[in-house]
Amino acid sequence: MQEQFTNEQLVQVAKEFGTPLYVYHAEKIKEQYQKLTSTFSDQDVTFFYASKALTNINILRYIKEIGCNVDCSSINEVRLALHAGFEPMRILYTSNGVDFAEIEEAATAGVHINIDSLSNLEKFGKKYGHTYPVGIRIRPNIMAGGNLKISTGHEGSKFGIPVDQLDKIEEVVQSTNLYIRTLHIHTGSDIKDPDVFVKGIEVLFELIPHFPELEIIDLGGGFKVPYKSDEEETDIKLLAKKIKKTFDDHPIAGNKKFKVWFEPGKFLVSEAGYLVANVTVLKDNGTTVFAAVNSGLNHLIRPMMYDAYHRIENISNPDGNKKVYTVTGNICETDTFGTDRELNEIREGDLLVFYNAGAYGFEMASNYNSRFRPAEVLIKNNKASIIRKRDDIEDLLRNQIEQH
Ligand code: LLP
């Protein structure tokens, strides 16, 4: 199975579709999914792709085609998942801070729902009572994740209902006769250490006796993927082993046979995506040689937002002498993609590739500086199809109401 595009393939698609361009590798998504399913094949585990990472409808359809379910963080993601053809039972809506009307719409659609506040839990109980099984997102007070901006399970985090408010949860459940089928946690993104998941399970185990109808332990997403060449992804085999042991060793869970759910986003699509951009200007400012590309934080915000590292290569001159460059975008504020990177000699007009651009790349793109968002191309069975056209001036004016 082909895992990565060659430089020539990327140069070819860039020629055909122009730059800046997001390119996705379908089989890489499948490979990542199968890595998960084959490793957990002896456990009752289901995966829901966290679609917030990349929601292009063709990606959602591909996710469906390979047999994966889908996790949504807004009612619009639920609508997109339904549009992509997912049956409601394959859709999970993990809401956060949302208007109750969104939860009602999700319930009308018949999808799985996790609720993350006492307020919405109470509204849900008053409306649905025992008729609609539901999940509760618990804040387990665990600090995890690659950096604070993507940590969600610690004390002080806005996510979930703090585990120490169990008495309040019980009050709501009892007074409204709720049917609690799932307990959910998601402690962060970029989690390398499998023990973080074990710790989370242990927190939830304490709650089991309080929810007799519990069937599902939903451990969220957050598996790490390698961004740098010396990094490794979460050891899924070790994770599977530890999870099995944690459940087997527990006096209640060992017998009760809970279902386990995960919601991976990055793990499925990060490495499948590439952002290809064109070097527009080379500028030697005396101390630094800047290579500016026809892209920027408007297309890939992760370096500026999280100090995230994205590997960069010059695919137009792979044999050129190595030189040091700071790669920037063309946005009218600092938008550095990479500082002091050793790259094959860059000439204006060369194509640079930013790796790991599949997750939270296009999805977090904007029209800042009134620039167009890139086109997206999906390569499947070696065939490249355009799955989103590049914005044009009409897109910038759409929805604006010109008062004369
Ligand atoms: N489940 C829930 C409830 C989540 O909030 C998230 C991500 C996921 C699953 C998927 O997490 P993943 O497997 O992708 O790590 N924009 C940031 C990441 C934000 C993650 C938000 N929630 C980034 O680019 O690093």
C-alpha cells in the first residue's frame, strides 16, 4: 500500500490544480483506520472519526466507505455527516457549550449524544426523561495533551462536568429519570502516553456504581502523530494492551463487558494531508533569508497558533545544496511556517510542501487579508480529483450586503 506521495506526484498535482493546494491521500487514511481496528480487533471498540479535523464531504464519505463512524462537535457537522450518508447510529455528537436547540435537533435526527454541562443535562432530562439514552462528558481533572491550548481534561478546563460534581449529576439524573448509557472523557490532543487513557478509565471506573445502565466508555480522541521525523505516534498496540488489562482487572468492568469508543481526528487524517505552496519572494535581510510562499496563517494556522512544527521540503529542487531559510507566508502580519530550516536551495517559483496538513489545516483556514482559501484535491487509487475549488472574488463578497 502506498503510504506517501513522491515529490513528482505532488509537483504534478500542483501543476494540474495550481497552488496553494491541499492534497489528501485516501489510502493513508484507510491505513491509519485499519491500524486501529486491527489492533483492537479482540476488544469491543468502535471508532468515531472526529470530523472537526477535516470535514470535506468527500473525506466524510471516504470515512464512511472504509467503515469508520463519525464524531461531530457542532450541529452543522451532524448535518454534514447526515449529508454524507452516515446512518444516525454511526454519528456521535459531543456538544460543548451549545444552545439546547442543537441537542434537540441531534436527538430528532437520532444520533448518539454526549452532554457536557449540568444545564443541558437537566434540559435533556426534562424533555426526554428515560426515552433517549445519553452520554455525560466528565472532566476527569487530568492534565494531558501537547500544549495547554489543546488540553481539555484538567482542573480549570471549560470542558465536561467536573468529576467532583458527581452529586449534582446524580441529582439531575434522578430528578429527571435520565438514561445514562455513556460516560465520556477527552483530555486533549497529541497524547503520546497510553497511561493518560488508563488514568481516564480509572476515573470513570469510580463512577460506574452510580450509573447502572452504563454500557459505553467513550475515551475521546487525542492520539499523537509524528510531526518531526524523530517523533513517534502513540503506540496503539501498547494502548490496546493496557486498555484491555485495565478493564479485565477491574472487579465490575471485568464482568460487565463495556463497549469502548474512541474519537480520533489527527490520527486518521493528519499525515494524509499536504499543503503545497509556491515560493513567491526570496528576501535576504542580512541576518535571515526569508522564503515567502503564496500561503500563510490563513491557510495553515497551526505553527502560529500552537507553535506547531510542520516539516517543510522543497520538492522542486530536492538535490539542491542545503541552506538555512525562514519560511513565511504572504499575510500582513507575522506568519512564520518554520524558522531557520535547512532546506534544499530555494529559488523563487519553487514548490514547498508542508507535511501533516490533513488535520486542522484546511479546516481552520480563513479568508484573512481577503485571500482565497486553497483548493483541495483527494488522491484515491492514484487518481486525483478536485474536491473543493479555490475561492474566488464571489466567495469573498458572498453574504455581504452592499448598501447603496
Ligand atoms: N473528541 C473530542 C471531544 C475533541 O474535542 C477532539 C478534538 C477530538 C475528539 C479529536 O482529537 P484529535 O484526535 O484530533 O487529537 N486544532 C488543534 C486540535 C484541537 C482538538 C480539538 N478537539 C490542533 O491543530 O492541534
